[in-house]
Amino acid sequence: MTYSRALGRALALAAFSLLSWLDVLVELIAFALLCVGAVFFLGPAVEWTRGRSTVARTLAGRWCGVEVAVPYRPEPPEPVRERDGWYRDGNQLYKRAFWIRWQHRLTWALEDPASGREFTWQLVNPLLTLLLPVAVLLGGPAALRGHGRWTRWMLGPRPPAEPRKNWLHRHLEALGQQAGLFAVSVVQLVFTVPQLVLMICYMPLAVPVVLWTRTITDTWRREAGNWTGVHIPRPYLPPPGLPVPRPDGLYQSCKQLYEEPFWPLQHARMLWILRDRATWRDLIGGVLIPLVSLVLILPTVALVGRGVAGLAALWIWRPFVSPRIDWFPFPEVSTHLGALAQTPVLLVLAVAGLMPAPWLARQQVRFARLWLGPTESTRLAQRVERLKQTRSDVTVTQAAELRRIERDLHDGIQSRLVAMGMKLGAVEALVDTDPVAAKRLAAELRASSSEALTELRVLIRGIHPPVLSERGLLDAVRALAMDSPLKSEVTGSLPGRVEEPVEACVYFAVSELLGNAAKHGAKRVSIEVAFADDVLTVVATDDGPGGANPARGSGLRGIERRLGGFDGRLTLTSPIGGPTKATLEIPCLILPGLRPEPGAPPPGPPEVVDQEPSSPRTNTSSETV
């Protein structure tokens, strides 16, 4: 590439980069409109600015010789109309797919990590690219290749990596967490006073206000757990159910009867709010938590602020604005030597303020847990409610399973046995008169008996797979992975055998997860099995399009019902564009007598099963194909 052509391309790239500031302006206007309620512009604005980034990646490949791949997550799938004609998104029904499509695309555009890097590139790239012609004059075409590498670093895909944070990053982050929790607690304090006023003056209006304010408190709990690792469970009692009519069709609330369930329901909700201790603990915490947070954050802010402000005054304000700095308790400074002497002291102040920031943030959350966490009575009430729900789910699931077995026996095995009995009668009638026809019918009977036996084995496998009894849960999961059309990786180990009902529950749950992943277009799945602290954990991660929601799928709800019977839970993380991560957690114990011997060899290395749909399957110990 000649110097003249490289210079021309550099000038064209510099002119093109100025359009990025136009993209930033459009995105800021769309965000401002979002803040005032106009929610329809931010998503399309982000997608529109991606067109400019696509052109930049193309120019980096053609003019700079650096190919840049597209970094975005896969687009969300189109909403599917259900049989009744409605579109479902969680627990909400829509007549048209517009709202669901818009919500999914907005989430897809904003939660993609590439969007954040792209916005940074739009801000910084014009400043650097305007210097590109000068760099080309000095360095020649090599400067263009450097610009291409910069574009690839900002607009290209990045492999996932564990974030590494240095000491300064961690402590500054802890300071920011303290400030964020303090800000949320101040918002909670602002809404505490209206709650008290409404509870005294007009209780029916206080109920929705209290419920809405609980979302702020839930935000505090969630962010506190994400930032500091101190988990605060929700302490609220379960809401009351719908009123049940009396035999005469009326609804009773205390000593009053109503024809409609509206007022009894409102009265029950009011009593639920008033009798819940967590409501009053939230009010007390809304007053105390901001005060304690302010006390805990003041030392850090004072020391760090004094150190940073002092450094700015010494090295920014003094040289350019004022020749003298007199800031108590430090002596007056008018020379660079004096400023250099005070700089270590100010640095020590800033570092001393940052050092206790993570510990203070944890203490801030631990104090809030005293008021925002559940009490023993609340835990007991939540436990009772969960047991009621899981008992109902187990009863319904067991009845459905019995009906399925009865239907399979009636429509499959029973029909074949009846047909075989009729053919046996025909054989008895023809054995003397037409031996050839009798032999033919006997051969058909042999084939029918083999088919009946196969159906019976399939039915038994659906009730309790034999591989579980023969080889245990881990090998059974590997067998499922081999039978799946996905490229599968099974890792982990178990210290022994768990209860057979738990093994069967996990087996069918993993089977359902693999089926869902294959049905929704995933290509690869990894399964990790572990046991610690009397909890069996199975983590299944696939590279599908994401967007999974237990409220929209009967399969995931079935997994939740299965796990609920063993006090287990399903945790699903499935952003639009993927990946989907499902975590199964079941409390259980290792069966006595089935633990490994003290001198037994350790389990072998994790097995990787990587196969194509047409690959042969022989046993659970097959290696990667």
C-alpha cells in the first residue's frame, strides 16, 4: 500500500468517525425519552447505531487488513402463537406479538456486552481517529493496521474470561457499593413516611403503596447480595388466597357478607399487611439503615475525598490558578517541592480511606439483614407454605404419572396381549386342518410377543430406568448425553449413591433439559454433577438462543414440580441470545454402605461425550467421537 493511498484512507476514516458522535447523540436522546416514559425509541436507536459499527468493521477488513467478526449475541426468536390464539410472555398474555418482540429485542440490545463496548468506541474513536492522518504520515501504512487492531479490540468478539481486579479496583468498587446501597436506603426512607401516614389515615390505599415499596426493599436485598455476597432472603408471609364462597354463594369477611369477592379480598390483604412483622421491620429498617449507612460511609468518603481533593489542589489548582495553597491542617504550599512533600501524606489518606471499604460494606449489609431478613416465625410460615405447595404438586404429578402408566398399559401392552390371545385361538383351530397357516400365525405371535416385550421395557424405563440401578446417577447422565443429538460434556463426581427416588428425579430432569436444549436449537451442552454439604447439584449449560422461562414451558414447570417433592429448586439463567444455565439443587444424603472404600482409587477424569446425531452408541464409556 502506497503512502498516498494510506493517507487518503486515513482521512476518509477520520471523517467517517465523526458520525459516531451523531450516534451517541441519538442514543442519549432516546435514553432521555425513555426516562420520561417514551419507551419505544431506545432499542431501535441502539440497533440503528450498530449499522455504523458494521461499516467500521468492514472498512477495517478492506482498508486496514484486519478482519473483525460480528460480536453480537444471536437475535431473540420470534414469539410463537399458542393454540388459543394468544401470545404468552411469562404470566402475561398478548393479542399481538408486537410487545413481546419489542421487549425481547430491547433486552437483547441492552444486555449484550458488545453494546457497552460499542458505546465506548463511539465516544473515544473520533478523538483517536482524527490523529490517524498524522500517524500515517509518520508511520506509513502500519498506522492503518494499528487502527484496524484497535477497531477489532473494541468492536470484535472477546472470549469470556474471568475478571481480574487489582487492589485499587476492588476497594473503589466497594466504595461505590457503599454509596449505591446508601442511595437506595435513602429512597426507602423517603417512602417510609407516606406508608406510615397512609396506614394511620387510609389503610386501603396503604396496601398497594406498601407492596410497591417492597420492590425497593427487594432491590436493596438483591444488590446487597450481588455486591457483597451477604444473602438476605425475602421475609414476607405468603399472600392470602382468593376468598371461597359460602354454601349460599356469599363471601364472608368477619361478620359481614358480600355478593362479590372484591371487599373480602381487600380486607384479607389489609390484614396480611398489618399482621406481617416484616412490614413493620421494613419501616423501622427504612429509618435506621440510612443512618447506619451514613455513619459507615463517612470515614471512607472523608479520607478519600480529603486525599483526592488535596492532590487536585496541589497539582491542578495551584500551578494554574493560585500560587499558594493553605489548607488546614497542612502548611501553606507555594512551590513544587512543598507539594511533592505533601503528596505522600495525601496518598496515605486516600489509601487509608479505601482499605476498610469492603469490610464496611459487608457490615452495612449485615446490619440491614437484622431488619430486612426473615425471622424464625417467618421462615416457619414460608416453610409450611412451600410444603403445602409441594405436597399439592407431588399429588398432581403422581396422579398424572399413574394415568400415563395406565394409558400406556391399556393402549399398548393390553391390546397386543388381546390380539395374541385371538391369534392363539386361530392357531388351535388351524393346527389340524391347515398346519402351514398355523405355523405362519405362530411366527406372527413370536414377533408380537417380542414387540410387546420391547414396549414393556420402554414403559419400565419410563418408570425407573434400569441404568440407574445398575450404574448409578453419573453413568445414567452420561448415557443420556450419549443419546442426545447435542455435543455433550459431562463432568463431576459423586462420593457414593444417593436415594433411588432422588436419582430418578435428577435423571428425568436432566433428560427434560437436554430435550429442551435440542428442541430450541442448541449445539453444545455441558453438565456438571457435584455433591457438597448434603446437597446434590447439577448444572446444565447450553449455547441455545436463551429466553427460557419456567412460566412459559410445561417441561420446566414439570422439573420444578419434581424437585419440589424433594425440597429442591431449579435456578434458571437464560438471557435473550443465550447461554442458558439451569441449576438443580436437591438436599439428600449418601446412602450408608455405598460410599467408596478408604483405599479405593479416586474417580477417573471427567468424561467428554462429543458426538454427531448419527454416531453409534454402545455403552456409557464411549470416548469422544
